[in-house]
Amino acid sequence: MERMWSQFVQSSENLYASRALRFRSDNKDLWLNAMKINDGMNILEIGCGGGIFCHRIKQFLPNATLTGLDRDEGHIEYAIKKSKELNIDCKFVVGDALNLPFDDNSFDTCTSYTVMEHIEASKFLREQYRVLKPNGIISVLSVRTHLNISPENWKPANNEEADLLSKAWEKAGNFNKEHGIGAFELSEQAYPATLEKAGFKNVSIDFISVVPYAPDNADVSDELALQQINSNRIATLSSMNTALNLAPGSLSESEKLRLTELINQRYDDRINKYLSGEKLWDIASSTVMATTGYKL
């Protein structure tokens, strides 16, 4: 298919790390209840990225059958590799959400996380309706970015880092706009109406608000706190590499090395403050709208 997303939008590693902080064992019931997923189901995730949702669902529901599909070959390669590393039995395939490579009436549930905003809705939903079994369930998960909270210290720590990041992105252009990334975003009211128009019945909505980042919380272990901080390191380095993939040569080799050094210094400093007991109370929240419906 392609490697557009993993090279020019969001790396597989970045997707996996950030989603791992949102879908954790301590909030699994929030997600599973919102998606109406139960053990023993045959589940298809569309737009699975690096596979974290499939991996976590399989861990939480060991008798479920998990298939992840993505059109980006880089994401699927990463998901298969992680499955082997973690010894988790999930199937991952390269495929098009608008032309699913599955028979009619194949799955108990289809789910997607931040996918429908990038695809024309009627075709996207029609294919899922086709592959769902009678009484099958669809769940469409959409991050509501205007309801999220991000801390100030996620921004560059000094002018040199900010200037180099800006220079890296200066010649990259507006890739997302040029390629329709986010072009089909809907309002909260439009999601359930769109599912009904596609033929789904008993449509309902739910909201999940999770805290993927709060390293100073008393109930966050040292291991999780460091994972949270390093996830943002991965995201910032991924942003730099994405810009350089879009505009090779926008930074000299010495500038790239310097920018990498500055980014790592920033997150190393945050880790050192955490380990020394200095609390910054930098927090982030993520709010997700879950829209579900049934093929009756």
C-alpha cells in the first residue's frame, strides 16, 4: 500500500507510545465498556497503527480474536514485530478501510480510533456494516482535541530549540492539508447522525476522559512516570524526523545533531527533576468521544 503516515505524519513508535498511555490496565473498563467489547468476540480494528489497541484488548480479553488493519505498511510491520516481542496472538494485515479484505458478516465488532476524521464517512461506514455479523457492533472513537489539556513544558525550552524546529518545518509545507489529514472531521452531534444514516441502529455516544500524563501523581509509579516523560521525548523527536522526511536538507547534519541534543536535554532535565523529588505538576488529559451502533 504505502508508508505515508508512518513517514510523514506520525511514526509507529510515537503512535504506540502515546496510545499505550491512554489505554492502560487501570482504565481498561472505561474503554471496553464504551466500545461495548466483550471477551470471546471476533474484533476488527481499522487504522490500527502500531497495534497497541489490539495488543491491549487481547491482554485484557484473552479469548477474543483480534485483527488489526492499516494501509500503512510501516505500521503493520511494527505491529507484527511488537506482537512477536510481547508474545501476543494478534493478526495484522495491510488493507484499505474503504475496501476491506474480509467476507461479509465476518466480525462481531469493528472499532476505530481517530480514523473517520480522515476518510469519507459513508464509504468508511458502509464497509464496516458489510463485514459485521448481524447484531454486530461498530464503535467509532474520536479525540476531541478542543477538550484536551497539554502542559506548557511540552514546548521547546529555549529559543535555540524553537528556532531549529521551526527551521526544520519551514520548508515542509502544510502536508496535512495537502493530503486531507483531518479533512473529514465532524462535530460531536454529527457522529451519531452519520452512523444512523449509514444504517446502524440503537446508536449511542459516550465520553472517555483519561489522564495519560501526570508524573507527579501519588498513584503513578516511577516506571510509569518515566514512561510518560519519555513518550513526549519520542513525540518531539518524531516531529523533528517527520519534518526532515518532508524536507530533506532543511537542517544541516550539525543542526540536526544539535536539535536532537537540545530535545534530549529538555526531557533529561524533566526526568532529573522527577527523580530528585521536585514536583512540577505538569499534566495532560485526553477526551475521546465513543459513538456506537448495531447492525440489526
